[in-house]
Amino acid sequence: MQIDAPAIVAAVGGVAVMAAMVSADAPPPAGRIALDDWTGRYAATFEGYPRWSPDGADIVFSSDAPGTLDLFIADVASGAVARVPTAGGGGHPNWAGPDALVFDSGRDGDRDIYRVDLSTGEVAQLIDVAGWDGAPAASADGRRVTYYSERDGDADLRVLNLDTGVDVALTDTPHDEHLGSWSPDGTRMVLQTTANGNRDVAVRDDASGAVRILDDHPARDH
């Protein structure tokens, strides 16, 4: 796989969100990936956590340019950027279908999971429990949301069924699992685990619950 030089597609407060073309056999969406501009860590403004929309036309990302971390959507073709009305800020956005986002926010003192309907602007709190809950990701059909929770001390992945409201643990281990993301068919999940003492990337099978580490390296992998 070859990744071409990234191009700036949006900027808020002077720090860019970039996209790159990927030369491979049509990986979604349309052979492109979204990249953080990690120079935001050293600049006055942070911008990161970019995610492509299902149709590849937009990128949602977080920025603290307004003074607090909030969500923005960039039109890739024009570069136009619009702030998402979350009424309280948020981070780690992910698409939940073409017209909604899931994200985390610390507006109530701890960090919980929220959903915003982009057509109406309505914001709904999905998770409200003591402890840190973050980095949500929706399944392709928008009916399930996975996120990590530290309510029991370490970080475990959980899944919320939006149809039934049932919220269950996917992992319950003495180490940490973060940043779950569904496969397009909803049968597997890629995640980050500390099972081997450092952060590795792994795949979890939805049916069996088996977790297979893809890279076992002494460096931290996200």
C-alpha cells in the first residue's frame, strides 16, 4: 500500500486537518484516509480525531479553536468548515449514519456519550454513569454504539443497543481496551489493548468474543 502526500482539507485557528490518497484496491471511502495534524499538540489550537462521513464528502473532527473542545464538519471539496451545535462541546466524534454523530463530552463533570442529529440539532445523552466513558463508534447500520468505560477502574469496551437501550460489556479484563471500531459488516471490531503490557492493535470476533493481537511490538500502537 502506498500513501501519497497529504493535502490540507480544512483548518480552524490555523492548524490543519489533512487527508491523503491511498493506493490500494479501493479501500473505503474512495481510497482516502483522514489524518490528524499532530502539530496541533504544540500549537495554540488542537485539531484532531478526523473521521470520514459514510459518503466520503465530509470530515468531522474536534477543535479547541473556540476556547473549548467542540466538533466541526469540513466539506472536502470546498474546504468549508461548520461548527456542529453540540451545546456543550465534545470530542472523539464518529459518524452514526449519514445524518448523526456520536461523541464524548465532559459537560456534566465526568465524560459521557452523546448523539447529535445533524438534521435537527437535537443532542441526546446516551450514557450517564459515574466514571470516564469515551471514544464512541457506531456500527454501519447505526443501531449499536461501542465505547470504552473506566467505571470499574480499568478501561473495558461496552456496546449500547440504541433500539433497546441495553448496555453490556464486551470485554472484562484486568488490562485496558480502548478505541473500538466496527467492521463494515458488524461482525468484528478493531481495538487497542494492553494485554501484552503495551498498547497493541487487535481484532475482536463478535460471535466468539475472541481477541487476536495484530501487532505485538514494544512501541505503543494506536
